[in-house]
Amino acid sequence: MPEHTTSPRPPSRPRRRRRLVAGCVVVAASLALAGCGTANGALRPEPSTTVSVTAPPTSSTSSAGAPSSGAPVSARPSAPGPASKPAAPRSGTPSPAAPRSGTPKPPPPATTPTPAPAAATTTPAPPVSGVSTAVVRSTASGGRTVALTFDDGPGRATGEILDLLARYGAKATFCQIGRQAAADPAVVKRIRAAGHRLCDHSVNHPQPFASLTHEKAVYEISAAKDMIVQAGGPGTEVPWFRAPGGGFTADNQRVAADHGLRPLGWSVDPRDWSRPGVASIVSTVQSQLRPGGVILLHDGGGDRGQTVAALKQLLPWLVAQGYRFDFPAR
Ligand SMILES: [Zn+2]
């Protein structure tokens, strides 16, 4: 599901973009994935780059790396082991595999037998972080609580939304685009200082996120977390990952969990990104919200005037309804 229509594209990645668009076309051809060609955001194909869109799915197209069956990308047999974090760009930590200062060690005594290849090799190990791979769609506390979540920021509306939340004593979770967090660290620090929480929403918001290669998903998830932590300063926690457009797969959920990020969904989506009108946003939330629900809203990705206006009605309504503001479960 595209979340917004005006997210700026990454400035200079024509080669990578073309390749991903091609992958999108292949997946669309093989899976009949509705909406792929109209996906918004960073990967929207331009007419000049969509030559292959009209081409029939020939065998040469399907041999371009995408599975020709309906198997999801996550079905590939890659990386079942512990989350060996692929060398994130600009990570300043040296590789742990380079001590080489002392004398070369003799081979270890043969007291410890090599571990027997048990049956565990066939079942995927639990995430090294201990974080669940399951998408969470409810609050941490349950009961008459609600979790407000804001995606695609930080953006122009973030400050005004923070002001509104403060007026009602509301806490929220901000699912941030990594490169935008890196560009505006002051607002990330303000979010933290006000007691809100942060969530990873990928580096570039590519869509459809579910069709990314494993390697690309690892980069989008892990580097965005690093960018948000860097922007927020020491001690910044990022407990969740929300896939752009909700494009979760078993593979990217596992990648997220391996990086300590619980996949975060929602239970109420008023589609504020599409600017359906303030009344529509308000009535959808009021009719669909149940205790323990997670509401999806946006503080970035375009003009959020309707979202702000809806919040001015929804915040007092939530308080009057006896809701307490909570964070999503972890
Ligand atoms: Zn988004």
C-alpha cells in the first residue's frame, strides 16, 4: 500500500533505481501484483525508464534474478545464520576479525569436539536479539489504551504535531525515514526529549518494500536504524521497524528482529496520506479504534494539514473517551 505521493526521491541513484524498477516489473508480471507499477515514493517508475513494462514476460526477463514462481522473495535460502550485519557504510567500528597483533595462536587443543550438526540446522534459529519477528498491532499495556504512530517524518508538520501532543499529554511513536532523520537531528532529539519513541521506517522508503532483495532490505533497515540513533544522540532507542507501505515479508521481519527491531503494523488506517478530508480521517479513527489499537498517521510525505486538523479533534476525543496514550508492544 503506497503511503504517500510526494516523498522526494533519493537524489542520485539512477542505476540502482532502474534495477529495482526492473525487479518490480518482474514481480508484477509473475505475481500479478496489483499496484506495483503505480507504487508511489522513491521507486515510482518514470515513463522513460519503463521500457520493459510493456514487454511480455519472456524467459529472458524472468531469468533476471527474480523467482519465476509465486514464491516470495523471503523464500530464498540465504543467510539463515546469525545476523552477521553486513558492513554498513560509514560504520566506524572496526571489524572484530582483525586482532592480528599478537603471535599467531596455535590451534586450540582438541578437548572441545566440534558441535554435532544437530537437527537445528533445518529449523531457523530464533533471532539473536530475542525480538519477536511477528508484526505487532497492539499497545504494550492493553486495556483502554491507544498508540499513535506517525510515519514518513521528520517533516514540516512534525513540530506542530509535537506541540499538539504536548497540549494533551499524549505520547506517540515516530517511524522515521533514516535520511530525513539524518538531515534534521534537532527534531529527532526534540521527539526523544518529549518522551516519545522512535521507529525505523527505512533509509529511502522504497516501494514496494516487499520486493526488495534480501541485501537491499538489510541495508534499508540496518542503516536507517543507525541514522536515527546517530541523529537522536547517545542512548537513543529504536525498538520497532515499520516496512514502508506495510510491505512486510518473513525475510524482512527476520532482518528487523535480528537488528533488535520488532515489526510494527497498525490496527487503524485512516489513510491520511491520501488527504481524504479531515472529517474522513476523524470518522475512520472514531469508528475503527478499539482499546489497545495502533493508529497509523503521517507527519511527513507531503502536506499534512488534514492530519494536523484531524488531530485537533481526535486528541480531545480520545481523552474524553477515557483512552490513555501508550506505545506499541515490543
Ligand atoms: Zn511510509
